[in-house]
Amino acid sequence: MKAFILMVGLLAGMQVMAQSSSKVTMYPNPANGFVKVNFSETPKSDITFTISDILGNKMETYTFKANETITCDFSNLNLINGLYLIKIEYGDHVVLKKLLIKNS
């Protein structure tokens, strides 16, 4: 019975994350050196953009002002082809996105 309660809590948390992530779009994806981030509503606080490998090892963190256009250039990181995790934090929102790096 305890496992069932834990599972329900986990699913409810995932639903909240899915609703939050729909407010943020990131393109192009797949990418090869940069991505742009758009918000459905303008954030009222600074934005932190963290890129990590699929194992969770942090590669780099970028900070942007709330009113800035977000274009994150990570070409200097020399990322190999593969899947990376992007964490976008602003105010009380945390959004996780997947980013596929595909170098030509």
C-alpha cells in the first residue's frame, strides 16, 4: 500500500512538471552549437540555464536577465553527439528539457 501512495505522488509531480515545461520552448533541437529559449510568459526574475550530460554531470551554467533574449552558445564546450539535459530555472519554476547534440 505504501508503494501505491508513493507512485501516486510521483505521477502528480510529473504532471506539474509537464505543465510547466509547456511554457518554455527551446530550439533548434537537435542543435550543434547554440539554442534559443522562448517563454510563453516573460519571466520576472533572472534565468539560470544549466547543461548536463545524460549522467547528470554539470557541463556549464549560464545566467540571463529576465528581459534578455536567451540564446545560449555552447560551441566552446566541444560537446560530442548525444543527449544532454537542460535545466531552466526562473522564479519558482524549474523546467527540464532534453537536448540532442548533432554535430555535422
